[in-house]
Amino acid sequence: VCTEERGCNSVSRADLRKERMPEPPTQEEARIASLEAKAQEDPRAAFDLALRFFRGDGISRDTYKAITWMRSAAERGNTKAQVALGRLYLSGFEEMGSDPAEAESWLLAAAGKGDPEAKKLLEEAQKAKKDEAEYRRWVNTHRALWMGYWWNAYHYYTYWSAGSWLYY
């Protein structure tokens, strides 16, 4: 068999076909691709995808992608995502430090829609901007508790069934 890339050698046609054929996606890759497509259209799916990346639930854990998808959902008006992002910026998350001003902006958006959790957290974000030392003590006290929110308090909108994502 002769090819431009390799010249002539004893490679079989079957080996050449294998080389040209991409590997089929894994089940995880297919599920991610399917939810990413849905997340492009619907902020609820973007919120779910963010949670799955935070938790490593059915897909590999990736905090950068989690934050990216959570911001996407929040920017498109998903109140749960705005509150979650506000909480995230208020307490910080893993490699990301806290940012009370950024937290305040997301919590203001959610509080403006009447979300009671956002209103409560908004007060904390506003206090944090006034007294850095008190804020650090507050974060150290609450951060571990808040990490539990990522595992328990935020619920999915979608579930995987029969090869596609469905809404509850």
C-alpha cells in the first residue's frame, strides 16, 4: 500500500481504514456533547451542566467548565444560577478566591426577581465590602458549609434517559 504520508510499505487496507476512522465517542463524551448542545439553547441545561462539572456527576470534574457554564446560565437570566454564582463569588471556590463585588452583582439580579436566598446573601456581600477582616472571618466560618450546597442544595432540571436529556 502506498500513501503520500508514508510512501510504500506493507500496511494493510484494514489498518489504513482504522487509522482514518475516528474512535466513536465514549458514553461520557456523548452525554456531555448532548447536554452541551441543549445548554447552548436553554439556560436550565447550562445550569445542570455546570453542576455536573462541579460535582463530577456522570462526567469528569472540571471547575473551569463548571464556572463557565454557570455564568452562561446566569447571564441568560436563570435565577438559580445567579444565586449559585453569587454564593460562589461570595465564598470563593477551590482555586478561585472570593469577590464580594462580583457576588453582589449576581445576587442583585436574583434578589430583583424576588429570590429570598439572594436577598439574604446580598446583605452579606454588602457587609463584606465594608470590613475586609470581618468578611474573612465570616468566609472561614461559612465556607465549608457552603461547599455542601454544591452537593446537596442545588437540584438538576434534567436527567439522562434513553439516550437523551429530559426535563423533570
